[in-house]
Amino acid sequence: MNSKVLVVDDQEHIRQVCQENLEMDGFEVFLAENGKKALEQAKNTNPDVILLDVMMPEMSGWEVLEWLKTNDDCKDISVIMLTAISNPTEQTKALDAGAADFIVKPFDLEVMIARVKAHSELKRAKDKLKKTNKELETRLEQANHLAFIGMESASIAHDLGNVVFQTRIEKILRKKLDKLWNQPGDQETYEDIIGWIKALELSASELESIVRGLAYLSSGKILDKAKTDLVSIVESTTMLYSRRASKQHVEITFEKQSVLVNCDISFSRVIINLLKNALEALSSVPLEERKRKIKISCGEKENEAFFRIEDNGPGIPIELQEKILQGHTTKKNGHGIGLSGSHKIVQRHNGRIEVASEPGNGAAFTVFLPRVF
């Protein structure tokens, strides 16, 4: 395909001479006698190079150049200014305004053609480079997506492993119901059954989140986000763990301030994992040593939504605190369970997790999310 050149000059003989000589060298040439028509031609023909006269009536070459460089469809066109003024100030003005080059009138035709060829080839090279960069960006996005699928799959497998054991709850419930059937007035068994039913609700909630996550991976699509009160998500998940906390003799307190965020169903896995970590950490604290506590805070700070889960467990070693969100740790001291996957989910929600811990004095995980109104 021949390179395209737009010649803009209010003098007809200059336009004709340029056209004849450029066409002899294989260029496809378009003409415009004023600034207004130049803009129309530039939009319609998308030339590689524009030869643009500076001094024109009604709309000067400077005004045309300014419009071209502020228009997304035309800003990459190489513009060579044609000027009768040869002082360096005028030439510097042309380059500062975004022109690729300038030619002083009266100009030598061979010089003009050589300049047009050079800038035409440069424009084509830039276009090819942009196309290559775009292809590389696409490949990089695909590679990142595959890497993300690998990490997310590992996270889902981990969470699924935590849930699968709860399928045995059905057998436990059957035994409890048989016992209640034989002893109708057994209040303790009745309350125990209610507790196990809540555990089933928790299991169902976790499984729904995991299954939706698997559907997301298989489709390659992003889960739909919805505007939600962060307090309601944290509160409902915490409530499902109240029985486990009670059995572990863990006191949970909740400080809450309503704040809206955009999140999808996978986000509940973050709360689940952080809460499980806190309970796991506290399980290693002897009851005679100190009272086991978890403090959950939720609200707004410096125009960001946040929730924080703090425990008074053994804490996290300093050398692990920077690595723990990348999965470079284990269940030792109760922390590290599902944190890598949780970190990825939070990042997908344009948020971040901060870790604070003093070994021997507990740990705090704070999740920050963009606040919506």
C-alpha cells in the first residue's frame, strides 16, 4: 500500500507541483487549499504525512497543527510545516508545537520529497511498533491470566479442602435427630442440632463461593460485582462462626460503621479465611494463660472502606510478616491458611491487605477496599 500525503497550501501552483512530484515517487496525494478542508481530509483519509503551510487565511497552519495534535485520530500523523520564515525561533516553535519537521520556502523539490519519504517511513515504523506492542500486551495479558488461573485454582483447592470435611455433618445430624426422637425432651441435644444446622449453613455458603469461583475460572469471565454494605458481609460470615468460637471459648466483639463497596461473591472467602486463621491461632493459647479474644472492626478510614480482624494469639514472626500474603508460610501459629488466595481476591477488588503483629501479642489483618457512594 502506497504512503498517503496530504498537501495543505492556499497557493494552487504549490499544491500542483507537490502533487505531481510526490505521485511520481509513488505517493498517494490529497490536496486542501485551507485549514478547514485540511481537517476534513485528515479525518477522512488518515494520511501518513501532512505538508502544512503556516500562513493561510482564516485558519493558520498553527491552528491546524494544534487541532491535529489534540485529536486522538490524527495526533500521530507526521506534520511537516512549510514556512517562508527561516529564523530559528519560528523553527523551534514548529517543533515545540508537535511538528515532525519544517521546510523553508522556496524549497528544493528533491529535499521536500526526501523529507516526506523519511517521515513516511518513520510513521510506518511507529505504526508497526505500536501493532507489535499491542500484540505483546495481548500475549502478556494471556500469560498473566494463565498464571492467575493457576494461583486461583490452588486457592480454591485449598478452600475446598477446608469445606469437604463438613459433608460428614449430615451423618452427625442423623445421629443427633435419632437421639432426640428417642428422648424428645433433651434440650441439650436440641441446641446441639441447631448448632450443627448453622454449621451446614456455613458450609453451604462456603461451597457456593467456591463453586462460583470455579465457574469464573472455567468461563474466563469476571464475576459480577454489586454494591453492598461491607458490614453485612462481615457480620453474616462472623455469625456463622459463632458456634465454633463459642466451643473454643473465644470472645468475638464487633465495632461497625456502615460503608458501601463493590464486591462479588468470592469476597466472602477473604473474611472466611481471615476468621479461620484467627480462630486457629487462638486454639494454641492455653485458657489459663489469657482469655481468647477476636476483635472485628468495619467502617471507613481516610475515604477507604476497611475491615480488620485482630486476635490476641501468639502473633506472627517478624521475618514472616512480609512473606505471609504470598503464601511463603504454613499453618504454624495458626496463620497462613488461604492468605495467598485471599490476597489475590482483594487485589482483584482493587484493594490491599495490611498485616500488623507483635510476636506474642496477637495479629491484625486489615483489608482496605475502594469506597463507593
